[in-house]
Amino acid sequence: MIRNGEARETLKISGIVVTLAREQELDNDEEVRARFFEKLDAKMDETGPGKDLVGLLEQLQQKEFVMGLVTFVRKTRLTKRLDTWKLGNYFRCTITPEQVAEFKPSPQPYLKAIEEFHLKPRECFVVGDEPVDMLGGKRAGTKTVGLPQGFYSREELEEAGAESIITSLNELPSILFK
């Protein structure tokens, strides 16, 4: 689908959980999904964001990089996560599916963030771990950096338009500071 220029659907982990629950004859999708996110959020609260991520955000903020998030996570959950992890101050904007008519791989959420930054698209980077991030970023006119740490490989991210590939967020400054 990527080779044909069509967007690859994002794998939604909550959908997998619902499917597994149905196989066990549990048919209350909304309750299953709510319980899954409740447990996921509790685990994330327990583990935190990690020192490497916080260090990177600090470094980028000190270098006066403007940062935002474009994420499939709903606004309520995202706000809670950023508050719990004390990361909200690093991001000038957060764009979630509720805020735009079209979402990834559409360029619309990225263009909304770029508009809020008062920057030109080629002054911006989209860093992501899914083909839809690369496709949306390219369509918005940004530079794209793939991070194959999720469900997708380096090759899939490159096929979707990643200009650079990093294997760790610790490598990001070497690309941004060029």
C-alpha cells in the first residue's frame, strides 16, 4: 500500500485487545477498551518517561527548538499523561484527532502545528515510528525522521518517505543540529 502511495492503516492496540476479548466471548467492546487503557495508563504512570527522553527534551528546549506533538492519543488521555510525567511545558502545541477534520497520514495535523509555530514546513521535522507519520510529514512539506521502534521496520519507514532513520532518540540531536 505504501508503494502505491496509499496510507497504511495504523495498528490500534486497543483493537487487538477487543478482538482477543471477543474470541473469549467477551462482547462489551467499550468496557474492554476502557479497562485496557486503564491498565496501560497505570503501567505508564509507574514506569514514567525515562531519563533519556527528559534529557533530550531539556537539551532541545535549551537550544530553543519549538516542539509539538501530533498523536492518535485523545486529548484527555494525552493531557493527563503529560501532566503526570511533567512534560507539558516542553510542547508548544499538541494536535489530537479531535482537533482536525483529517488525521494522519493527512498533512492537516502537521500543518496545524506548523501554523501554531509560525514556521515554514521545511524548517520543521516530523519524527515518528509509523509510516503514517512519514507520509503526513512529507505531504506537509517537512523533513522526516523515522524511528523504527514500534511495529514498523526501517524499510517500511523509508518507503513511506523517511529522509533519515535513527535507532534511538539519543541520535536525534545529530540530525537536528546540522
